[in-house]
Amino acid sequence: MKRWIVGVLAFCSGLFFSLVVANGANEVKIGLMGPMTGKWASEGQEMKQVLDLLVEDVNAKGGVNGMKVNLVVEDDGGDPRTAALAAQKLVTQKVIAVIGTYGSAVTEASQGIFNEAKVIQIANGSTAIRLTEKKLPYFFRTCPRDDEQAKVAVQTIRKLGFKNIAILHDNTTYAKGLAEEAKGLLEKEAGGVKIVFFDALTPGEQDYTAILTKLKSASPDMVFFTGYYPEAGLLLKQKKEMKWDVPFIGGDATNNPDLVKIAGKEAAVGFYFLSAPLPKDLPSGEAKTLLEAFSKKYGNPPNSIYAVLAGDGFRVIIKAIETTKSTDPDKLADYLHKELKDFPGFTGSIAFDEKGDRVGEVYRVYKVDEKGQFILQP
């Protein structure tokens, strides 16, 4: 009997030791990688605010399985080269999971590093199709894929009655992939829709009048821009200065309040974009609780859905650790792939398929009104 008791105690000690040793003295290290600086800094900073709030809440309730959660933040600057260095830093700090990042090209530069180190990565804003086609066992994302976004884009274009379509991207992994997916769908469908322009701009420039002039000469009924909000804002501003009133539709990377600041309200009005539901339009009780807590701590509700999607990533990894009572990456990945079902996320029910993609439809259509507000379309 004495030997049996000793054996049980040794087993329990070993289990506890395995949980603790992986992350240090009685703590779980979870990484956040995002653009804390650079042109997407507003996204990264709000991601950090959401996760700071959630970590504080988890630790106030006793942590996860009795262990304190320690958030380790690294800035990728929205740049693939910086992201690779940030990923390596997080790996050396022995995080068991990483939330982020925002841009698909930035995620692509980091996902191999995390996968090789067996670190769970849950991206929040990286929608490029090929990120999950690699079937990396430790990669997941709470945001949907661009093939789903392209379907909604094509449905919107057809619903609004546009026939001559210009598609403009910026050659990044995300933007080019979304542009090509939408082009392919439009070309397959009957109904008289014609692609009159398909080309790229150079991101980061300050003058897009040359590409706008080229676009105008193609005489499109509508322009679908698949790049990011800084460039979208400038395009809207400069096409208004040219007195060209062709409607623009943007992909989900144009969803940021700074778009209106860059373009100006008059230039931004009427701009359509695709997105997961904005924080203000999230119906779940979990989302309302988050928005109230965020507003209380920071003085305003979160602006970005990608910060909320980062929060969803944090909550599902905490759920995985709690349920499996482990920080072993294989057990966590297996749980997320096979056992997590209908998790009540801020942005709706969450589950993952065998590739790590989120299951279910997420995208909605928004339009900018005269006040510069983003209004959900029926």
C-alpha cells in the first residue's frame, strides 16, 4: 500500500512538473506577436489592450489550472523580416502558444519558425488561403479565409449590379491572393460581368494618381481594392481630388477607422468593405461583456475586429490548456483540431477543421456613411 501511495504521488508530481517546467515557475507563457509599430500600429496596440484585459481577468480568477498567465509581447512591425526575428525571440522565451499576427505575409514569415519549435500559433487577421494549405499541425486562425471572402465579394458585386469590374491589389500575399480568387470566381460566373482591369500598386507610396488615371481609362463601374487601409484611404482621397466618383469596394484589410481619417469623410462616404462583424455589431453576451470591460479600462470600446479575434485566439488556447490539463503542444493541437466544438467566442461559435481553419461563415458587408461611420448592410 505504501508503495502504491508513493507511486500515485510521484505520478501527480510528475504531471504538475510537466505543466510547470514547460513555462517556468508556476506560470504559463503566452506570446502576442503583432504590429506594435509601423503603419498598422493601431491594430497591434489594440490587440495588446484586449489581451492585457483578458490576462488580467484570467489571473484574477486564479490563472489557468492554478498557474499564472504571463503575456510576452513582441513587435513584428508589420514586416516579414521583423516578424521572423520576433518569432525567434518568442520561441527562446519558451512560450507555449502565440496569438497573431495581423498580415498574411507577416504570418507566413513566422509560421514555419513556430511550427518547427512546436509552438501553437493562432493568427487573428491573416486570411491568405495558402497559410493553412501547408497543413502545419500547430497553426490555427480565428479569422476566415480569402476564398470565403472572395465569395462574399462576388455576391456583393452582383447584388449591386456592377458589370465592368476593376481589381486592384498590392502584390502582398493577402491582397494578391484575394484578388486572384475574386477574379477567378467572376470569370467562372455567367451574367455579363467583365474584368476590365487587373493590376497592382506599390504599397507605402503617397501619390496614387498615376494608377488611378490608369484605372479610370479602363472605364470600370466599380473598383475592388484588396489591399490595406492606409493605401485605400489615399486612393479614396486622391480619386475625389480627380473628381472621379466611381464606387470602391475593399477587402477586410481596409476595415480600420484610420481609413476615414486618411481619406476624409467626404471622400470615404459610400465606400463598401467586407469584414467580420465589427465589435459594435457582435451579438453575443461574451462580446458585450468584453466591450463593457474594455470601455471601462480604456475609455472607449475596441475599434478593430482583429483585436477581438486576437481575444478569441487567447480564449481558445486557455480553454485547451484547462481541458487537457497540459501545455504539451501535441495535446493542445489535437484538442483544437478534434475536440473544440461550438466554443462561445466573442465573434461567434468557434471550431477548427483539420487544416486549422475556422469553421463557418463570418464575413459581412459594410458601407461608410456621411458621418464616417461603418454601417452594417442588410
